[in-house]
Amino acid sequence: MPRFKMTVEYDGTPYVGWQRQENGHSVQSAIEGAILSLTRETVSIRAAGRTDSGVHALGQVVHADLSRDWAPYKLRNALNAHLALAGEKVSIISVEAVPDVFDARFTALRRHYLYRIISRKSPLAIDAKRAWWVAKELDHEAMHAAAQRLVGHHDFTTFRSAHCQAKSPVRTLDRLDVTRHGDLIEIRATAQSFLHNQIRSFAGTLKLAGEGRMTPQDVQDALEARDRAACGPVAPPEGLYFMQVDYPDAEGLARIDVQEALQRIGDEE
């Protein structure tokens, strides 16, 4: 069966999260519903990562196996038409045919996330449900200095949800940068995979650093404590965006051992 890679954008506000659930409508079910309406095929799609309710995406990646060999642009346009008719807040940005060895989740090399904080006295209007509003002034340079203590290969028990299903809390964080543009503070994180609530836990802890309530050493001590109680408050979901996923080129895909990847990567956020 032809396999298609789809890059997806969505507003996570009206959804219970990425994953199909019995307690509400999910992004996964929205896309699978569009595929069913278009092709009359019931398929289960796989995504590069699972997002919680209220989390957004600009570059989520999924794959689907379909019986018909579609022209990618026709499949993109047709799915977007069905999503629009259903009133979904989901858009298929691009579609491409990929080899069977491609797997949206298990062949991913790196995931990139963004967390947005707007630090100002006035509440949000345009960016309501699009960023975390913090009325206090935040020192983004202090936040960045604290963030660097988290970069690298660590046991991130402190920064994982109690409900995280990953077999190991050990991850390699490639990047955690904090920058400011006017009132907007951006936290950008890159890793091969993340633990459940890891980035939102980072954001909540770094906010405390920005308020002067934690030093970089305090953040490092929290990491080394391997204790959830040492973490700052978990930041709200509306500030988090799944931005991009990196994959091997065709030659790299041909060398991938998918079973090894299955064993290496735990559940992502």
C-alpha cells in the first residue's frame, strides 16, 4: 500500500489532544475522519509525537497507508476540503509519497518545539489561547542561563509527568534557548524525543528563574534531585507549539533498523 507523509498544522484549542480518545474529539480523529470521508477507508495514522489538549502545531508529521496511489497535491487538497467541511481547525500543509521504511514517529531524528510567553501587565486579546500570559516582568537572560544547565544527556525525572509512560527518563536535550522580542519570550527546545510534559515543565521552572525565584544553580539542583517535587509549576498548554521534525534523507532511511528505533525511543510529548 502506498505510504504518505503529511505535514500538519492545527489549533489545539478545541481538541482533547493529538491522540484518539473516548472523552472528546482529537486531532488524530479529525484527520482520520477526513480520510474516511474522502477514500471510504478506515485507517489509523501515526504521528511524530502526541500533544496534549490545547497544544498547537505548525509542523506535526504523520503518515498514512492508503490503497490508492494518489498524486500528493491532490490528496492534500482533497483532505483539506473535507477538513474544512467538517469545521476542523486542522490543515494539511504538504503531502509526499515515502518508502515503507518511513515511520513518522520511529524514524524521526529530532523534534523541535516552541513555547511562547507574553510578559506584560495587560491581558491577552489576539494571543489568548496562543501564549502563556505572565503579568510579571521576566528576565529572559536569567531564563536562558538557567536553561543551559538542562542541555545535554540527563535523567529528567524531575521534569516528566507522573503519568509519563516512557520506559526511561533519560534523554539528550540538544537545545534549550530563551530569547525575547518585545513582550514575547520564546523558549525553543530540540531533542530526538521528549518525555510527557517535559517542555511545559521546563517553561514553568524557567519562569521562576525569570522572576528571580530560582538561580541557574537551583535549576541544576532540581535536575539532579530527580524528584518531581523539585520542578516548578507545569506551564499551561496554550503556549506550546510542535514546530518541526527532522528525518533522514532517502539513503539514511534505507539504513534504519526500525526495530532498533522502537526499542530506543520512548513516548514523546
